[in-house]
Amino acid sequence: MISSSQLSNMKLSRVVLVCFLAVIIIMVPSMTYLDTIQGDQKSQRTFKTRNIDVFAPPPSNFNGLYISCNVTNIDIPNSQFKARFVIRPIGSLAVNGADPVFNRPSVPFTMILGPQIITFPANRPITAQSVDLPFTASNINKYPFDRFESEFILNANVVSSNTSLVNASLPIGFSIVGTIQSIRFDADLVDDVVASAMILNIKLFGYRSFTVQFFSMFILICMWILSFTIFILSVTLWFRDRKVEPPTIAITTSLLFALPAVRNTQPGIPNIGCTVDLAGFFWNMFLVMVSSVLLMTNYILKYQRDNKFNKAP
């Protein structure tokens, strides 16, 4: 016969199981969908100088340079974004008025492309330029809520074929897209006050994606649950004066080696010492260490007492 308490426990276990399955069924598809949406919504921003409409391709009467930037990587140890710039002369600046295949300019010009200054000769194809954009601000210790910033300038000037002096500025249109896994991007036009010189001052921002932030917090909570549960177990056994079995000690001490591995599963986490470690990992290791000492001390004392009381008269 099943007692009423056993029946109640069975019902409770079923309720807990159903609730757990419901959370899994809801959370897994939702998180997958949000991650897919965030991946599709790349940071696509378009900026202008005075002759281009914002958030639109260059008009048919535009005569200047249209620059497309693709942020291909973020090098956090070296504090820089890696970007690829495609430069297209349009209108009268292109050979024969249009040269979409080779991107050949009709006049030579010098361009400030972030930290680089490049001269492009006339009637020569313009190849894509890979540029390293150094961070102007970052704080990796705030992982997973850190932010990376870079600021760079775009400016193009026609070079006189006779004296190599700059004699005219070129209109510039600019678009940017960021497509790095686990990083989301944003960009802003910092300053366009020098309209006559047609200078674009762009600020680029990089953030951890929502998926990375959620998973990091999930790992943090899991480490707290593991360490606090082990601590409660060791304290309970100590004050209830119960004997500790060796497997319990083995499981607890193994967590001292398992927690660093669990901590490192967080995507792109920096070396030990960031803010998220102060919020969890350091204290988790401390709790597990204290629990291991309590369990081993309890085992030694209990073993001595058992031997004393079980000793034959």
C-alpha cells in the first residue's frame, strides 16, 4: 500500500517535472529564435557627406566615392577591430562614368582611411583595403557587459597630376556592417561639421551579444548553486554530527578542479580577475574549499570517535 505521504510526494514530483519540462520547452526555442533574429539584424548603418541621402544608395547624379566597410573580426588582446573597406568611385569620378567591376578612378586621389593614408592612381583598379582600427575605449573587466569603441576618419582629396598637391575634396558616402559571432555592433556619425572638406568622423561600438550575456549569467548562477549546495551539505553534516562518507569528500574536492573549467565555458571570457569572477567564481571556490575542509575534518573526528566507542572492552 502506498501511504498518503508517498502519494503526495509522487504528485509533487510530477508537478516539478512538468514545470521543468515546460520551462525547457519555452526557453530553448525562444532563445534560439532570439539568437537567430539578432544574427540577422547586423549593424547596417549608412552615413553621408552633403551630397548623399542617409540610409539610401547613392543617387544617380552623385559624383564621388562610396565606401562600404565590413567589420570582419575583433582582436581584443591587441585592442583593435579588423575591417575591410571597399571603395567605389561613382559618376564622373569613375572611368567612363561607371566601372563596377574594377573600380577604376578617373583621377588620382589620396584617402585617409582610419589610421592609414593611401594614394590611388588614376585608371588603376582599387582593391579592397584591410585596416586595423584601434580601440579608443574599452573595459574588458566588465565582461559580459563590456564595450569596445573605435573612432576613425574618412577623407578623400584629388591629387594634382603635376604638383602632387591636394587641390579638391571628394564627396564620400559610407556604409558599415558588422558580422562577428557573439559580438553586436553599432556605429554613429560623430562629427560632420567640416562639410566643405567632406570629412566623415565615424565612431564604432562593439558589445557582447544577448546570447553571451545570458549564458554568462546562467553559468554564474549554476556555480553559485553548486558551491552553496555543497556548503549547506557540509555544515549540515557537521552540526548534526553525522559521519561523512569518503565519496562525499571526493565529490566536493573534485569541484575545486571542475569550477575553473565551468567558468571558462563562458564565450570569450578574459583571464581570471574580471568583475564576473568577483561576483561569483572567487567566492564559489572559497565555499567549496571551506566545505572540503569541514567534510574532511568531520570524517577524521567521526572516525576517531567510532574507533573509541567500538573498541572491545
